[in-house]
Amino acid sequence: KAGVTQTPRYLIKTRGQQVTLSCSPISGHRSVSWYQQTPGQGLQFLFEYFSETQRNKGNFPGRFSGRQFSNSRSEMNVSTLELGDSALYLCASSLLQTSDTQYFGPGTRLTVL
Amino acid sequence: KNEVEQSPQNLTAQEGEFITINCSYSVGISALHWLQQHPGGGIVSLFMLSSGKKKHGRLIATINIQEKHSSLHITASHPRDSAVYICAVRFYGGSQGNLIFGKGTKLSVKP
């Protein structure tokens, strides 16, 4: 079975731009969660989607949004990028919910200049 | 405030040593995860616990619900175990979001 894939793997943007990141979960997994990892804050939960519905959301501003498609693939979008948005963005899929074992993708490294 | 504390922050061991990493949390949880992150960023889920003890190869994870504490043990450590180990919990209610993460323990195993 193919693992979780994320595209792109690396991205460089400038302040004020917007970015869309993509995540394809393991086949059959219906829950997709997104996380931000920075050296200062560590790993932080962004949001969780299940069957195209956002089930939980972390403490991030409205500039961070996401969605899930009927095939369980998910995208997250960050608008009006700030320098502090530079981070590794990880997505993880699980069968039904995040209390199940999560399988992480390799992440997208976003650099905001 | 729902918090997750890990100790130690950094750990250096000689190959073959027995290693323990600790995780404490503040309120009731529905699940606790141990994750392993290698340089380069890839994260692997090692264990998901809600009670008792789990073992996989040289890795053992335990949780004490009453004391709000979990430990990850590595027996006969090897240089390939060098990684950051992260504890994450899902608190009941989940008002702060879903998984809350510890800061991680950076383990270096010397040959």
C-alpha cells in the first residue's frame, strides 16, 4: 500500500503571497490531519478532516484553511503569508479518527522570504 | 491548561544501553501516541496507548492513567535509534484542538 504523499516537498514564497499544499492519504483512510512544525513551537495541530467535513481545528488564524475532497485527498491553504509561517507542514492519515494510529507524510517545507 | 511535558530534552547513550523517555500530561486523555522523527522530518507512529503496556521489538511503551504519565523504553539501544521521540496526547473534550504534542526528546546513541 502506498504511504501518505504530500506535494510539493519544498516551497519558497514571499510575504503576502498565498500557498496551497496537497496531501493524499493512504488508500481507505478517511481522516486527514494537518500539523505545523517549527523549531520554536514544535508540532502544533492545525485541523482534522473526515468525510469532507472539518472535525477539529487548532488555534491558528483564519488565514489557515483546508478542505477534503470526496476521495479523501486534502489541501490546506495559507493566505497572506507571514515570515512566521515558515515551517514544515505535515499531514497524517488514519482510518477513522486521530485516536487511531496515524501515518505521516514526509511533509512540505515552506520557506517565506 | 492542557499540557504535555517530556523529559529529558536531550539524551546521549552508548550502544547497548537501556533508555527511558518520560511523558507527563495534565488532565484526562483518551489516547497517547509515541512518535519517532528522524533527521529530514519523517515521522513514524510507534505506539498508540490508552492503558497498560505495549511492546514492539526493542521498544516498550507504558502508561499509568492515575499518575498521568507514560514512558517509552528502548532496550539494547543502537545508533539507528538516534532520532527525536515525541509524545502526543488527545485530551478529553479536545477544545484546544486535536493532538497536543510534547517538545520532544532528542536521542543520540553512540557506537
